[in-house]
Amino acid sequence: MSNLKLINDSCMEQEVDAIVNAANKYLAAGGGICGAIFNKAGYMELTHACSQVNTPLQDGEAAITPALRRHTQTGQLSLKS
């Protein structure tokens, strides 16, 4: 059985195992949630981690980067495009 919990707060302040971001296939920084992820993780650090991924990602492909400054339960930040 699944549970659903609604939280009225910033997604960047949650302790989660992964963040899924479908902003773009190049894993490039952007605005909105994408920008918030880069800001929280460390813009330069996450840009460098994303530059190590062979992009552009194809539909359905995913990339996993370190969490960097973003605190998560597992220590990894997952970016999917």
C-alpha cells in the first residue's frame, strides 16, 4: 500500500533520496526548480558534475550526480531528463 503526504514547503529543504529534474537533456543550469537545485547543490560543483555526463540524454535516459552541498539521505542527487 502506498502513502501520499502533501508538504507545503520548499522541495530544496526536504531530506529525500533523490531529486528528479526533467529540465533539459543537456543537464544545464536553468531557472525555476532546476535553478534551485543548482543553487542548493553548489552551482559550479553541479555544473562540473553534469559536464562529466555524455549529453544530450535521450528520452528515458537518466544521469546520477553527487549531492554536493545538497543534503540527502543517500548522499546522491539524481537528475533525470
